[in-house]
Amino acid sequence: MNTFLFGSLGTPEIIVIVLIILLLFGGKKIPELMKGIGKGVRSFKDGINGIEKDIEKDVDTDKEKK
């Protein structure tokens, strides 16, 4: 039993959560909400990749100086 990400959520709990989300946001707003979340995640990943590239450049320049 994999409880790493969601704890002990089962099918009934997930169905209740989905229904609550539908009631709060409505069917028309959910695709817009998911698109916004996707853009946010993509932006976050791009930022992380940029930081990793900057660190690699710094390491390479330090090796060249020595």
C-alpha cells in the first residue's frame, strides 16, 4: 500500500474531494484552473533548470581558473 503522497486516501475520499471542487469552481472554471496550475508548474521547472545551468557555469569557470 503506497501512502507516500496521499496518505490513506481511498476511492470514496477522492470522489468526495472531486465533487467539492466541482461545487466550488464549477465545470467551466476547472479547465482554466488546471491550465493556470500547469503554467505555474512549467514556470517553476524552467526556473529550477535556469538555476542548475547557472551553477554548472560557475563550476566550469572555477575549474578553468585553477
